[in-house]
Amino acid sequence: MEIIIAVVGLIASGVGFYVKQLYKKISDIDTKLQKHLVEDAEKYVPRSELQEFANRIRLDVQAMVSPINDKLQSIEEYLRERKS
């Protein structure tokens, strides 16, 4: 009978040890997740800022392409007016 109690005690202590280790790992993961969420919140760019940036880029590209487009139109007009 004492042997059975000793075996049950060893099994219980082994299970307790692994449960403690598992709880520690879960706690570590939770801590890392909370830290990650805080870091993401710091790096978050609001949608309005992103839209403003996209509009600024669009205007810059249009400003760069406009002279090229004007020159192409003048070349096209010249070629259309030119007698073959």
C-alpha cells in the first residue's frame, strides 16, 4: 500500500512540475504578446495620415508627369499638322 501511495505521490509531483512549467511558458507568451501589442500601437499610422500621404504622392507624380505629357501633346500636334 505504501508503494502505491509513493508512486501516486511521484506522479502527482511530476504532473505538478509540468503544469508549473506550462503555466510559466504561457505567462511568458502573454507578457511578450502584451509588449508586442504596445509596440504595434506605437507604430500605428492613422488612416487619415495614410490618405494624406497618398494624396501628396499623387500630386507629386502628377507634377512630374505633367511636363512630359505636355511635350508629348505638342509632338503629337506637330506630327498631325505635318504634311506627309
